[in-house]
Amino acid sequence: MAADVQPLVKSVDSKSTTADDSLSEVLLSVGQRVRHYRRLHNLTLQDLAAATGLSASMISTVERGQTGISVSTIHAIAQALDVSITALFQASGPGDPVIKHEDQRCDITSGGACRTLAITDPDMRLEFYVYDFAPGTASASAPTTHHGVEYGINLSGHLSVEIDGQEFSLAPGDAVQYSTQVRHLMKNVGDTPAKAVWLNVSRL
């Protein structure tokens, strides 16, 4: 009888080990993305700790992909970094190259625009966004700065892009590029909705 039970026990242990390995991979991936976004915003561990109310050692634990991290901790970090929790858990790779539209999430910016993170790759240090601007909405409530370079293409509607205090008008099909270390802002100045795609490549 023991001989019949032994393979089952081994099977359960094998599944448990696989689950633990999968969890470790997820936590490591989340940690890498937290570090990516923190550096993208030019924040130190202490800066992010102050913004979240967590300790710097806890932030470091998250970035190292350690276990024992609560959902509330991840939520606080996501809010401080101005990204959705789904962006921190978003995963793609050679085995799953397609990120379904239903798996992408629209976040409403402080300027009222819908910003959807379509692709993020911490290793390549890039983020690919789709923006939907209702009339009068913008990428933020005020011009912002951070590390990196951005490339944008206006797909429809009329956008105004402010770069270092200078206004540039984008008609459908127009493209723009600029360093994000200068103050910048995108806004819909037309009477109809506008859609654009934006690529951010960080220089860290």
C-alpha cells in the first residue's frame, strides 16, 4: 500500500515546488518593475518610502522579489509611482508575446486623459502607452519631468505638446520626440476626442 501512496506524495511535492518557483518568478518580476519605475521617476529608496509610508528596507525587500509582501504594500507603491497594480504584474515573454487588450488597463491621469500601458519592458527600459484624450484633457494637470526620452504619434484629433515652455501643434499623423528631463505636457485642444501612442525610453 505504501508503494501506491509514495508516487502521489512525490507528485504533490513536485507541484508545490513548481508553484513556489512560479511565485518566486512573479515576485522577482514585480520587484524589477518597481525598481524600473522608481528610477524612471528619479526616486531613491528613501523617497519612495516617504511617499508610501513604508520603510526603505521594505521597498528594498519588494525590489529584491522577496516573499511575505502584502497586496496593500504593492498597492501603496503603485499609487506612489503613478502606475496601476496590473502594470507591476504585467508579464510577457517569448512564450506569450501578445498582451491582450482586455489585460491592459486604462488609468485616468491627473489631467483627465485615459492612459493605457500596452507594453512595459524593464530590461529594455521602455513603456508603450496609448492615450485617449477627451476634449480639454491632458497627460497631467501640469507639465512634468522625469528621466528618459519620449516619442509620440498623434493618431486622431488635434493635440498640443508643451516642451520646455514652448507649444507645438500635432495634427493626425504628426510625430514628436523630446527629452523628458525638460517640462512637458500633452493636451487635447480640439473639440473632438484625440488618440495617440507614446513610447518612453528611460536613460538611466
